[in-house]
Amino acid sequence: MKATFRIGGVHPHDNKQYSVHQPITECPLPAKAIIPLVQHIGAPAQAVVEKGQKVKVGELIAKAGGFVSANIHAPFSGTITKIDTTIDAWGMKMPAIFMDVEGDEWLETIDRSKDIVRKLDYDPKAIIDKVQEAGIVGLGGACFPTHVKLLPPPGKTAEVLIVNGVECEPYLTCDHQLMLEHGEEIIIGIQLLMRALNIEKAIIGIEANKPDAIKHMTALASKVLGIEVKALKLKYPQGGEKQLIDACIRRQVPSGALPIEVGAVVDNVATIYAVYEAVQKNKPLISRVMTVTGKSLAKPGNYDVRFGTPLTEVVALAGGVPEDTGKVIGGGPMMGRAMSNIDMPSNKRVSGLLFLPEAESLRQEITNCVRCGKCIGACPMGLEPWLLSKQAWHSMWDEMEDHNIMDCIECGCCQFTCPSHLPLLDYVRMGKAKVGGIIRARQAANK
Amino acid sequence: MKQLIVSPAPHFHSGDSVRKNMLLVIIALLPAYAVSVWQFGWGAFITTAISVAACVLFEWLIAKYILKQKSTIGDLSAVLTGLLLAFNLPSNLPWWIVIIGALVAIGVAKMSFGGLGQNIFNPALVGRVFLLISFPAQMTTWPVPQGFATSYVDAATGATPLAAMKVALTGSDSMMSAVPEMWDILIGKMGGSLGEVSALLLLAGGIFLIATRVITWHIPVSIMATVALFAAVTGWAGMLPESVCTGEYVMLSLCTGGMMLGAWFMATDYVTSPMSNWGKIIFGVGIGVIVMVIRTWGAYPEGMSFAILIMNACAPLLNLIRPKRFGEKKKA
């Protein structure tokens, strides 16, 4: 029996056939780029360049706005044209640096060769500094600054690094392809993080629908002491941090706590590849692999896209917007966000672009709740979505808090499984925002 | 470019629907229904056709003329209610009694609460129990299974195995000879409500429902485990007549009367059963205990309908049981 998390979960069709095993292709450079200054959780980055300034690829253009924030480096060489507000891929207004792309001139300190640097000669502090300097954030979707996770709060110690190679979102294949093409670099990145955290154990969790990645990573990991590959049973949302920890080491992170509470640090394979590049190649985080996919797309595939590239250019590379498109999703279909247009620039958060045909874009007509309890069975956090949605409808905020609304990870299992097509998560999300606000106000008042 | 559709995640659905679940339950009932027609002939067919047609008609009429809302007959729940009601009736029940049952089931038990998903009690069972109390003679006259030789109006009638057992339990041991052989019970060659006779195929239908994820194991398994345990304890306590061994009594308790139909198809009704796993287990244990208490000491030979209806009333209370939260520690 393969391991998996113990509560809830659903089995959506994975639909990875469109882009699976497509080699990672570099996206051509655009003529103009817009680099948003909020590409992570935490404070916005502060621009450190001026209008008219010339920059090279890899140069720092915006500095982290606090401890929980991340540096942003120039993904292109060229001239800064203005620092203004833009609308990012999610439709949010935010500050951004606009630039004209001229040539492709890199900083000399960056090692651009294809050779793998295997020598490990950094101490923990140097590794963490490099990760922080390179602006690395969790590329699995949350975009939490990685260096913060590497510095456990006082009194807590890390015991095991859990590497997220699950990619449980349907359609997405970028992490899978990254493991196949850059497995060795990922193993080196894991060793770097193990050193930074001063731990001796790492577990790479990969779902059973990627047998070649499991085989490849197992072969590579067998040469290194302390790294184990764990094949996991196919089940969504296994890539959720708490679920993955439960699946890999059978420990459940308590409500409201961080993974470090049970001695775990979780990082995505793409993040770890970025750590390798930052430490061993001196290359900051300026691009990521994105899956561009969909049933009707001409050339679905996995593309290496520098941040700030207009998404239209990425789409053009994949064969253009299909005729029947109804919805474009940034990320996967379970947790990704629908975009109102695709003229926006790519950023650290967008792990994929999914084109859904119009027929699959609309929700079905809702009917009465039949109390089947399938949402309870599906919820990986052990919540009662039907009840929470009713409480949100009736503005019963205290009751929602009492029923652990803040534990919800917004994975969408409840709504996915509901035979009455009720918008359960819409209500839960609304209630969660409201209850979160009430809790914060109460904490502020009690200080 | 044309306008894109925007909505919050998730953008993906399992494809499950109320109609699909209802259809799967109907499919799961068909093999057992085929046995009913084979055993009881035209009566089984006529009663079922009247019941289903009446239920659908009443739901449509009430939605259109009284509630003035969109018709919900497309979700097939009225078809299923009609089918289940018929399964709980003797195959020679006069047609007008069947129609009264359908009116009570749909009109009183379902639509007066607001339609699908709102009712407290299982509609088909409310219809059946109403008929049982109002027409006790017709509702407890069981045709002897003779295939298509069984006529709809003037069928030869006999006792059900449970009725025979009841008499045997209360002293006259000789009545045990009226209880059919185990194999006849399994294939449905016994008196009883038209749909409850084939224990084997009802069990197969229930397993089909678990395999297709329409229901979970919690309710049926907890009911049957409780019934088996109760029957075994009755045997060990020396309450059985000498001619019946404990094992036989356990099997008879599980396979006769409305046990299989009730445990797999009636108690598992989404709307009227609890939603969490522990709630479902307590619900099932409650049904098991009540049905055996009625069978052993009650005035009726069978108590499945009453047991389910009583526990239906407890479902809202059982819904207060919270599922185990992720990361929840056991209280010290």
C-alpha cells in the first residue's frame, strides 16, 4: 500500500496527457516587460532602480520590503522606462517596474554554463544568505519567501526536509518535467537545504502517476545518504503542505501551527532547483517553468518563462489562444485563478496557464443540498463544508470560528464533489475572510 | 479578444449529480425487482407501475400548482420514492391504496417540507407506515410467490417468515416449520413485501452502490452487525425455541423481512440520514437495536420501517457530531 494523507481527499482526472514529457522550452525574450513588485506573500519589494537606468540580467532591481518579503532581480537586460502601477495576472493593481528589453546581457558573476556544480562548500549561514539574496519564494503556489522557512523560530528544530514533487493539481506537468530534466540539480539543492537546516533526513514525495520521475529520483537519491523517495498514492490535495507531511511522516500539524511544529520543512522541487541555481550558479530567481495546456491548445508544453514576459507571448509560443476558449486559468483547475485577460506579465506565482473550452467553463445549475455528506468525506481538514457554507449564508461568524473555518485550505474538494453543484467554497472563502478579520481585530484589541 | 469567463476556484467538477446518484440507486434495485416480478408475477409489475407514476405525478402537480416552483421530477428522486414505496407493499395491494400511499409519501412526507433535501423522514417509509396503520388487513395479507400464476386480485396468501418466527418465539415451536428453507429465502421464494424478498440480490445491489461511491459502508454494515449481535445474544440467552440454533436465527434475522432493503436502500437515504461517519454508525446501531426490540417484544413481526423512521428523527441531533479534524489531538 502506497502512503497517502489520512483524512478526506478526492480523485479528479489528472488530464496531464496534453503536456506530459514535453521538454522544457525557453520562451523568447519580449520587446517590453513589466515586472510586478509583489510576487510573493509579505511586504511589496521596494524599487532600487531609476527611470532611464540600464540594467543587466540578474541585477537587483527591487529590494525586499521586510523579513517576510523577497528581492526581485532584472529578468532581462535593457532600460528602465518607468516605475508605475500595473494590473498583475490576478487582476490586482500593484507597483511594477517597466522596462525596454535590449539584447541579453547577463551579470558576469552568474555561471551560465550547463555544467552541474557538485561541490558543496558553503556553511549554513552562507546558503541561507544566498537564498534570501536570490529572492527565492515557494514556487508551488504559495510564494512564501523560502529563507524564512530556513530559519526556524527559537525553540523549534527541524528534523526532516520534505520535498514536494507531488504536483497533485490536474493538468500541470512542470514539476514532473523539471524532475526528469534536472533531477541531479534538485538532489544537490536538497543537500544544500539539509546543510542549511542542519538535518540528516529528506523525503521526496512523488505521486504514483509519475513512475518515471519516481524511478529517476530514486536512482539519484540512492547515491546520497539520508535522501529517500516516497511514492505516494494518487489523491488530491496531496501537494498541500499539511497533507504531504501527513503522507510522508504520518504526523499531523495542529490547527493554526506551521510545519516546523512537527519538525518538518516543506519545499517544492521547483523551489529547490532555484536554490541550487542560486547557491551553485549564483543565479537569482528570474524565471520559472510554466505548464501551458488545454484540450484544444495546438502546442501544450512546459515553458521556461522569465518573470515580466507578457502572457500573450507565452500563449503565442503554445500555438495561440484556442478558438473555443471560455476560461483561462492561472495555475491548475482546482486552486488556480481565472484570468480576466492575458495581456498581463508572468510572475513567480503563475505555475501554469490552462485553457478550458467554453463548455467546461460554466458551472452547472445548483439544486437543493441533499445532505449526502460527500463534502464531509472529501474535506482533507475534517471540516463540514455544507454547514460552514450555510453559516456563512446566515452570517454566523462565531459559529464558523467554532467549527474551525480557519483550518480550511481552500483546496476545493467539497465543491468538486458536491452532487448538487453548490458553491460551497465560495461561501466558505467569504466566511473565512470575515472570521479572519474578526480574529485579527480581537487580537489587536487584546494587545 | 472575446470576453473570458471568470469565477472563483475550483474550475473542475467530479461530474457527480443528484440525478446520477438516483439513477444508480434505481439500477441497483432492478435485479431484485426482476426477482419480485418472477416470484409475484403481474401484481409486482402493476403495483410498482402505479406507485412510480403516482409519485411522479403528485410531485409535478404539487410543484406546479401549490408550491409554484420549477418542477424537480427530472432529478429522478420521485421515481426512486415510488419504486421504494412499491418495494415495501404486498404485490396484491388494491391500486387505490397504492395511490393513497404515494400521496402521503410525496405530498406529506416530502413536498410539505419543501421538496428534495428538506424532509425529515424517509418519504417512502412514511407512505408505507401510513398505509400499514390505515389499512392493516390489506397491508399484512401476503401473496404466496407463484410466479405469473400469482394473480393480482385474488392471490393465495400465507404468512411471512418473520410472522412465523414471531409465533415460534412466543411459544409455539411448531410454527418454525412454516419458515422457508435458507436457499428459498436467499433467492426470494417467500412471502413478504414485493421488493424485499430477494436478500441476495438486494445485498448485491448494496455492494454495487458502495462500489460506485453512492453510499458508504457505515450505515448498512453497522445495522447488520448490530442485528447479528442482538440475534446471537438472544440465542445465547436461551430465548429461542429448541428447534432453532443461534446461527440459523442470526441468518434469518439478517435475510428476512425488510432487513436488506432497509439497511442498504432505505436507511441510506441521503436526506434523512446523518452526514458524518460516526453519526452514520450510531444511526445504524440505533436502527439495529430498535428493529430487534420490535421483532422480539413488539406487537408487529417486523419493525424495520419504524426503526428507520425513529432514527430519521434523531439524524439532526447526530449531525452535531463533528468529524475528526485534521491534527486534532485526543483530549487528555
